[in-house]
Amino acid sequence: MSQKVSQNRAHGSRGRVAVALAANRLGVPSVIFFAMSAAAPLTAVTMVITSGYSVTGLIGIPVAFVVAGGLLALFSVGYVTMAPYVVNAGAFSAYVSRGLTRPLGVSAALVALIAYTVIQIGVYGAIGDAGAALFRDWGVDLPWWLIALVGCALVAFLGLQHVDFNSKILAVLLVAEILVIVVYSIGNLTHPAGGVVTVDALNPETLFSPGVGAVLAVAITAFVGFESSVVFSEEARRPGKTVRMATFTSLGVLVGLYTLASWAMSVATGPEHIGRASQTESTNLIYSLAASSLGTSFAMIGRALYVTGALATLIAFHNLAARYTFALGRERVLPAVLGRTSLRTGAPKNSSLIQSALAFAVIVVYALFDLDPVINLFYWWCTSGSLGVMLLITATSFAVIGFFVKRPTAESAWRRVIAPVLAAIGMCVAMVLVLANFDKLLGVDADSPLAWGIPTTYLVIAVVGFAWGLWLRGAWPEVYATIGMGSKSAIARDRVVDNATRPQ
């Protein structure tokens, strides 16, 4: 009899492990590594900053980063205040479910899943192209897709390992990225154009010019990824404190890096020439400046670390997308098989494999049709994903307000109401700017189908999610009732089953 009870307990333990991520694995530094790697600082400096200068022709990019960072910090006040109350790997979807309604939460879940998956797949274009260029410099000619597939295999392997093992790899890669940005910036500042260090690009008045909307839109998209700290709350040692510290630290460091790098680049070229230099050199600008001020060896090191930095971004976004898929499977919004974790590592095994399979398929298709890995894959996909994340941040701003209105707590009015309301207003303005300049962000003509097709696609996805949520409410009320509950959803359903099967 005791043996049978023991077996039943073991089986119950196994079941709990199968629907739970590995708890108490991540401290503050580890979550910071994930959040900052997702934001891809070296990629932002290489591509986003130069694109901002070349597209707008304005020198106020450094100030725009400060303004964008301030707005996101305002959003983060309510975002991290809500974190201890909603510990869920499906961060945005859980917040919207608990703060607004469950059908809207399902909408947010599908948008988040698509957005993070699209960004992850898009980065394979960057790592493939940059890796191929690096190997050519070394005298080896390899196709971009081969490098992308090798990266895909590595990310697939890491996605099945312990989350803290991934964080250690990200720590090494991220520190290298940051060092490159700082060293390059120092090199630019110590070799100013005309021998004079100017602060023209730091003048707030530079934002009061035609084109400011495009500048702010570019700046905001550079921070996408910092919000991912909440996704790892289930695996954090102290979810509330860890998420709060990781979010603000990541955001603060990113603001500092982006502002420093963009200002230093304008100093090296001269503020009046940074726009033309960005148009001429494009993504090579930061490395050509490094070659001039520090030498070709430093430029080559930076190119190599750009590739490893892209790998770090892939690891981070793969983990993000896999956890969103897992969260939806665990709550039965998607097939339950996706809501299972590895018994050995606690990683979201099935969801991770799905992400790897999707990435593999897209890379193969792009290779077969000889599509451009930078424009058609990296720029278009990552910009599209960033739009989705911004839509989620905007919706979550309102969800935070709704959550605390319905649940009075001891939190201060600043955290519960004032900051979230200001953030909601600010994010709505930011969304208008991004949508108005979306063609510029994509690098397409204003009348391109992509400029309106991508936002429309997100609208369709949100409507489908909302309809799916309403259908669940009528068809599967036991599933609907646990949307947004995270790990508690499985426990609640188990209790329903126990009550239904218990002898009366």
C-alpha cells in the first residue's frame, strides 16, 4: 500500500514538473543579461543609429534616446509594480488578462507570440550576412544561410538546456558587446572631426525640427527587448525584486550606451556630416570610424563581436518566444503539448523545438528563393516584430491601470495610477509616431503594401485572439477561467478534475 502511495506521489511530482519552469534559477544579473541581450545593443548601434541619422537627416538622435528611455522608464514603474502580483512567463498576455479582460489577454498572447517569433527569425538574416562577410575577410567564402543554419542548430541546443546556463553564455557575449561600444565611443571622442569635441547632438532643441516623429520612432524601437525581464519572473529567485531591479538597470544601461555611441559618432564625423556619412557608409559606419581612430584590428574585433552579439540576441528571443508558447499551452489556449517542460532542465521543451523548426524552415525558404538576408529578413521581420512589441507595451500600460483599479493595494498612487496613466498617454503618442513613420522604419516607399499591411496583420491577429477568447468562454469555461493564472492554471484544472471524479 505504501509503495503504491509513493508511486502516486512520484507521478504527481512528475506532472507538476511537466507544467512548471525551473524555479529559483535566475538572480538579478541573469535577468539583466537576458533583457539586454534581447535589446541587442551592438546591433542597435550598428544598424538603428545609422538608420536614424540617414533616414531623418537630424542630429538629435542622442536626445531622442533619452526621451524614449524616459517614456519607457515611466511605463516600467507600473509594469514592475504589477510583477509580484502576476508571476507568469506569458508576461504581456497575463498582464492584459488580469488588468483588462481575458479575451483581450488572448489577443495580447497571440500578438506577443508572433512578434517575438518574428524578431527571433529575423535576426538570423543579420547573423548570416555578417558572418559571411567576416569569413570573406578571412579568405573563406560561405553562404549566409549556412552560417544561419549553424546558428539555428546552436540556439536549438541551448534552448533545451537550463535557463541559467543560457544566462552565463549571454553574460560573456553581452559584456563583450558593451566593451566594444564603449571603446569605439572613446575612440570617436578622442578623434573628433576638426579636432573639436562638439555637443551639438546633445542639444534638446535639435528635436524641435521637421522629422522629429521619425527620430523618436527609431529611438523607441531600439529598446525593444528590455521589457522581457518579466517573462523570466517564474524562474527568478525573488520575482518582485529581481524583475524591478533588472528592468530599470537594463533600461538605464541601454539609454547610456545608445546616447554615448550616437553622440560619439556625430563627434567623429562632425554633426553637420553625420547624416551624409550614415547614408554613404550605412551599417559599416561604426566600423570604418573605429578603423580610423583605433586601427583595423579593432574594427575586425568589432565585426566578430557583432556576430556573437547577434547570437546572444537569438538566444534571448528564442527563450522569450518559447516561454510565451509554453505559457499559452499550459493554459490550454494553445495545444496542451506546448505547455510541457523538460524533466531534466525545466526548459519549455516542445515550445523550444517548435521555435527552432520555424526558424529552420524560414532560413531554407529564403535560401532557395535567394532573398536578401538583411533587407528582406532582418529589417522587415525585426521591424515588424518591434511594432508588435510596442503595441503590447501600449496595451499593458492600460492593463496596469485596470489591474490596480480593481485590486486596491498598499502601493503608492504614483505606482498604481499616476505613472501608469502618464505612460499610457505617452505610449499612445509614441504609437502614432511609429505608425506614421512605419514606411521609413522599414525602408520602403510610403505607398508600399508593407507599410499598411503589417499593422493591419496585427489588427487581424488581435481580432482572431479576441474571438478565440470569447469562444473559450462558452465552449471551455474551465480553460477560460484560468487564462492569465500561469502555473496556477494547471492546479485549478486539477482541482476541477478531482472534484468531478471524487465519490459523492
